[in-house]
Amino acid sequence: MDTADAPRSTPPPGPAAATGPAAPAAPAAPDAPPMPAASLRLLRTAGFVSNFDRFCITPMLLLIGSRLGVPLTTVMLAASGYFLAYGLMQPVWGLLSDRLGRVRVMRLSLAGAAVAALCSALAPGATVLIVARVAAGAFFAASIAASLTYVGDTVPAAVRQRPLSELMTAFALGTAVATVVAGALAHHVSWRLVFALPGVIAAFLVVALRRLPEPPRAAPGALLAPFKVVLRSRRQWYVMAVAMLEGGVLLGFLTYLAPALEAQGASATLAGAVSALYGVGSMAAAQQVKRLVGRWTPVRLIVVGGVQMAVAFGLAAASLSVPALVGCALLLGGGWAFMHSTIQSWATALSPTARATGVAMFGVALYVGSALAGVLAAGPAEHHAYRGMFLTAAVLTVPLTVAAAVGRARYRG
């Protein structure tokens, strides 16, 4: 970490871990104070509901279109508008978090998210639904970044990846549950219930988060000062570049697992279930990562994650059968848990005086990479050239792993 970025406002254990080089003192890690279980549960719930709301519309698109009497392209505006608002609001919420506080921003954003989610459930037509989903994306965008930043503020760097792995488990669970449960609830009960559920949970969190202590922070300076801190750091730019490549390689190509199966004649239900195994793999691997932190170096965790991703895409390139794509989904989840949680932990230490803004910019880079890869892969997917697409992803995993591992070894902040 740049010496100019030395923290002034984080709790005493944090700065020592963040400002010094990554010492090979792994034995000290078990003695570091853990995050209170109650605090971690609240953060996990906030991340879970954010990811559930973000992914729940995907398996319901056709059903919502038929119920509202509009074409799929119209309903897609609700999904794409949500994702766009979610990405664009990352730096806005990061800036507000650095100025107003992590917990205050989480409560404020979740209050807005609860209203937007309930408006989505009550939408009488497509226009109101689209506006409500865009608003929901804008408000739910704060939860995950604020949760990660809170961990960065309150947990020493030596053991920070452990609670981050717990958060990644909750995020993956939200994605998996949304993929599997949303379609079933929409078909057997109502698609409106699917939107209402995260709204109710968000409203509960607005009240429950009052128990979460606000981490100390520096007095706010100029409005754009956090951006200046972040954008002056070469290490921050490096990590953002790695995040963009990671988002493209993993998240961008992950989107096409279900379509690849459906192109082979599989049902939408089966394709969705196989895709949901990504969350299962991520949850299982996150528990392994939690135990390995402090015993394995970050570089080793990154390399193991990269190998899993390369093998996963290699399986999909070799065969588009159900067993092959089941293995692909599970390994991609494992690769995400090993690699992404390590890079994410690294990102929380780079700009401690503007941590929320730095984490938010990391998120923007991740989503931009995902969007670019998704767009570029749309042409081959339209022609069902899935094997070549997944082979490309396997090849791109190599420079991603090298860049992440070399950078983490060199930049020990």
C-alpha cells in the first residue's frame, strides 16, 4: 500500500495490518480478534438479500412478460436497467459511505430498496415495473460494497479474508437461491411474491442494523477527495484492471452456462439448476478458504482458484453435456471463492482513508468487465459456438491468474 494512504480512522488493529508489508507471521493470525458473530450475521443477510434481488428476475422473464402481456424485450428492460443502475451507483454509494458512515448508508439504501422492491411487487404494468426495478438496483447496490468495507474497517488484514469468505458464501447463497427458488415461486405462487420477499427482508434490516456499531472514520474533506485518493494509487489501478479481467473471464462467460445447456435440448429448469451449482461450489469452497487463510499465502490461494477456473472452462469446451457443465459450474464457484475473495481482501487494504470509494471502484471494474465480455460473447452464443467461447475463457484464465498472483506478490499492501 502507498505510504500516503496510511489509515487515520480505522480501529487500532486495522492500520497495523494495512500499513505494514504482508509479513509472513501467519501464526499470529489465530490470535487476532474475530468479528462479532452478530455483526457478521447482519452483514451476511444484507449481502444475501442484495444478490437475491439482483438475480431473481432472470428465471421469471418469460412468465412476467406473459402475465403483463408484453414481449420479452420489454421485460428485459427491467433486468438490464437494474444491472446498469446497480453498477453506476457503486461509486456514488462508496462516496456517501466515506462521508456519512458505513451503517448509515446501509440503512438508508435498504430503506429505499424496501420501497422499490414492494413497488415492483405491486406494479400494475411494465412501465412501473421497469422504473421500480431500476430504483431497486440503485438502492441495493450499496449493500455488498458497504458490507465488504465494514469488514475492511473493523478486521485486521491478517485475518480479514475469513469474514470476507463468510460474506462470499452469503452472496453465493443469494445467487443460488434466486436462480432456483424464484422460478418455482413465480410458477406455483406468484412472481410478485418473489419481489416482495427481499423488500420485507430489507425493511427488517433497516431496523436490525441499528445494533451494528459505526466504525470510526476521518472527518470528511472535499466532496471528491476520496476519488482523488483512490485514483492516485497505482496499486488501486492495478487491482481494478485485475478485477475487470476477472469479471470478464468468470462472470461474463458464466452467464452462458444455462443457454449452452438449453441449446443442447435441456429444459430451462434443468439449465437453471445446473447454473445454480455455481453458488453451491462457491459456498463449499468458501469454507475451505476460511480455514486456509493464514496457512496458505494469498498468491497460493489465487493460483488454486485460477487452476479451478481453467479446468472448469476446459470441461465446458470439451463437452456441453450435463455432467460436464455440472463440473464446470461447481469448479467455477470454487475458483471464485479462492481467487475473488483473495483479490477482494487485497482491495480493501489499498486506500484505507477512502476505503468505501476504493471498494466501490473495484466493483465498477468487475461489473464493467462482466458486461463487456457478455456483449462480446453474444455473437458466438447466437450461433451456438459455445465450445469455442468456453475455450477462449479457459485461455484468458491464464493471464488473469498470472496478473493477480504476480501483483499480489509484488504489492503486499
